[in-house]
Amino acid sequence: MKRRFPVRMALGTAVVLACSPATEPNSNALELPNGNRPLAIYVVNHPLQYFAERIGAQQVSVSFPAPGDVDPAHWSPEPETIAAYQKADRILLNGAGYARWTERATLPRSRCVDTAATFRERWIPVEDDVTHRHGPTGEHAHGRFASNTWLDPTLAARQVGAVAQALSDARPGDASTFETRSQELQQALSELDVRLAAATLPIGHTPLLFSHPVYHYLIRRYDLNAVSLHWEPDEAPSDHDWNALEKLLETHPARWLIWEAAPLDAVATRLRTLGIESVVFDPSGNASETGDFMTVMGQNAAALERIAADAGRG
């Protein structure tokens, strides 16, 4: 398959999502908020929180109320939290089916922004809609589309453009400042794309395993030869899981398993007996204790560089 190479990223345009209808009192005030206060921005994941804070700086107050120990993609907020979203100046949604609670909640249409709407043709359909459980969110399925769009930095850059446009629409007087900051962030994402491309080039079509089917956009962007499991880092796989893995290795002889978080020591040790090393690539849907979005993405790039070094020795 032809490999993809980094491209220059252009500023995207925000598209208003048709959220559930809601009554919007004093709509003129919402469109032209008091310039003496920060814009109240509510988001559904950490990447959007980071993008909005970096673009908006002191002109915004960004809220991301999902608890730190859940996957925001499958989190369902309490009514009082939804009420807070309803009062925001802008609600930044990820799109591609992310955070399905937003499809059921009554949110104000004019203040909802689907940051992935401008590249809908790039959304990845997911045929395997298996229901399973992990973490406090319990049983769920991953939906009709893969939703971690930001794992392709070129798509993340378009989401940055949508965020900048949303802030500019809410506060036109600061539009040039928002655009300048968004261009700086897009440049940082372009540099990340170059680094990830360089890291994955030596990997080529070396077989890889991913612990969970959330890496679709990363896999497509860098043309990785990957198979996704349904393994959780804080749980011991069942005997059935181990048997299935050994069977898989007969046709997909991977030497690396890429996890969302560090696996249990006993699991990592047993994997080594099968010739498989573990490495963490944090999808960054939620905030990390090890740094902000770009810091974690740098750590993720380093993880792939470790695999590339191993592939080079092989």
C-alpha cells in the first residue's frame, strides 16, 4: 500500500451540529457575549480542551467535566452537568459519534460545534460493533464510526481550525488573535505528524498488536499492519483471550503490543514468554498525569520510535 506523507495543514471551518432543539433566551447576548468576561466553553474530551485553552488563552474559560478515571467517549453526565453545558457560550463536540450522550441530550443548536464535520468523508466506518465492558463506564459498543479522530494529526489540525472558527464566531473582535494561535498549534501538529511518519517508516508492515480498537486513525495515517484486541490494561486476560492470542500469532507474528495504559506486570511478563513486548500509546481522550495533550503525544511518538529501533535491528 502506498505510504502517506505529511502535508501542510490548512485552517478548517467550523460546522454547527444539529443538536437537539432547545430554547435559547437572549440569543443576541449569546452571539455577542460581554467582552469583559472569558467565553464559557464546554468540551467533550481532553484534545478539545487543550485546543480551546491554547487558542483562547485568557479569553476563554474551558470546562471538561468528565472524571479523570473514565473514557469520555462512553461517559454519561448527570443532569446538572448537562445543564452546565446548556449554559455555555460554545459546546465543542468531537464528532464521528464521539460522546453519544450529546445525541440524546437537549443542547442548544446554535452553540454546538462539531469539530470533525468538515472532514466527514474521512471518518472511518467500524463494522465490528461488539459490546463489551471496561472501567467504570460498564458495557458499551464503539459505534458506527471510529471516533478518536485526533490520532491522525492532519485531522487534529482541522479540528483546531474548527475550534478557532467557533471562538471567532463567538467573539469576532479577537478573531485575528485566535487565528494566529491556531496556526501555531497547527504547526506543532504538523511537526508531530512528521515525527510520527519518521518513526513508523522503519516499522513498515511489521505486524503490530493494539490492546483496544481505538487507534483506527493512527493506523490508517501511517499505514500500520495492526490487529486490535479487546484487552484492558488493568485486567488480567482470560484463558480464552490467551488462547486466541496464541492462535492469532500464527498468522500475525507481532513482537509488540501497544496499550492505552501500562498493563499489569503479570500480563507484561506472560507476553514476554510469547516474544511480545509492551509499550504505551495513550490515546489522550482524557487528561493524563504525565502532561498535556502535546506532551503526551510526544511520549507516544517516543514509544513508536522504540518499536522502530527494534524493527531496524530485526
